[in-house]
Amino acid sequence: MITIKSEREIELMRDAGSLVARTLDLLEMEIKPGMSTRELDTMAEQFIRDNNALPSFLNYAPKGDPGVTPYPATLCVSINEEVVHGVPSKKRIVREGDIVSVDCGVYKGGYHGDAARTFILGSVDGSVRQLVEVTEECLERGIAMAVEGNRLHDISAAIEDYARSFGFSVIENMVGHGIGSELHEDPAVPNYGRRHTGVNLREGMTLAIEPMIALGRSRRAVSRRGAWVAVTEDGKPSAHFEHTIVVRPGKAEVLTRSLLHEGKA
Ligand code: MF3
Ligand code: CO
């Protein structure tokens, strides 16, 4: 069931979303080659708790999937061929030349915010840089379609078309989602699909839109049994950007917009 949020609920989600943005801003300023992904996680958890909120992902257990252990951290930090759900570890060091996707969720005032960015550490191949830039633009093009009167898959198609125009592949088995008092609500928001199909978008729907785009041919992110991290099938790099948005008439409202990048978007 898709819920429409009241302006009062959206006000609370704005607060949660703003804390997600400020947490990612902090990590963007602090991330450096040689750091462990655990250090990033500790920094994020501390900042979130200092702001009277809880990490949404910590102890998260997917409904109806008893095979996987509850998620053990605040962030997902996914490096290069890791698509999503990289579990922070003190043994996992980020290095010059890596692309590092950081996904963060915050629960505050009874509502969740969820966002992700891919950081480029030092110099990378032109194709990898382009992958990251195109994935961020895929997210912006998806958001641009998230307006009242459009259909859900107008978002999906905008993401898919832009990614494919560069020859990149869309990870199809991981999707965005509705978000609110639960981290994952209806509807699923795929990153591929046909324009003019899917549910009608209405003002007050809150969505986490999250393109995951890969450099090679891989259209799936795969995990070893029992493991959280999901990687591309061919080992090629993958990028991930995510925002929590509210469907509005004319232009979506983005709840997790960075203050660092203000004026850019
Ligand atoms: N942004 C991701 C998602 O919406 C992060 C979930 S990680 C988990 O699915 F640990 F909470 F599963
Ligand atoms: Co999400």
C-alpha cells in the first residue's frame, strides 16, 4: 500500500532527511585514502546519535528473509565492484583510485531519510569518472520526473535511458522504494522500465530513488550465501546515488539535498 504523507509528516521527514545530508557532507569532507570503512561508520553513527536520531540500517532485518543476519552497521560502504550493502570493517581500507559508495539512513521523529553518494578518491580512469557523473545525473533525471501527473516508471525510464546512452548497464535486481515511518515502503522504484506505465504519482508520495549503474555488462548484483555485500557479476565498477524526495506538482522536493553542493544542482 502506498501512503500519502501529510505536510506534518513531511516536516518530520525533512528533519530526518537533512540529518542524512549533513552526515554525508561530513563523510565527504573527512574521507581520505588509508581510512578504514569502520572509521567512516563510527564517525557517522556518532554524528547521528549526537543529533538525537538513530541509524536506520543498524539491526535492520529484511522482512520474510530469515537467511540473512540483521545489518550490523550504520552505513553501507561499497567499494568499486561492490554495488551495495558493503559492511564496514576495520580491515577494509579505502585507497587512492577507488570509487566509494556511501549509503546512509537516519530515523528521527518517527520517520526515515535515506541517501547515498559515490565518492572518487584521487585520480581514476576517465571511464570510471564518467560512470560516477552519469549515475548522479541519472538520479537528477529520475527526480525531475517525480511530479504529480506522471507515472512511476517515468522515473525508471529516465534513469535507464540516460545510463544506456553511455553504454552503461543498469543493475536490475536492486530497486528504490517508498519511505516514511518504515525504511522500505511501497512502491518499489526500479531503475529501468517503460514510460507512461506504473502507478500515478500523487503529491505527498515519498520515495527513495537510487540508481545503481555499472561499467560492464552486469545487470545483477550478486551476493555469496549469507553475505550482505552485493557485487557486479563481471567485477567491473558500479556507482550509486540516492535521494529521498516528495512528489509535488511541477517539481519534486528533495529532502536529502547536500549543503556542500548547494547552488550546483
Ligand atoms: N539504501 C539502501 C536501501 O534502501 C540501504 C539499506 S541497507 C540495510 O535498501 F542494511 F538497511 F539493508
Ligand atoms: Co534506499
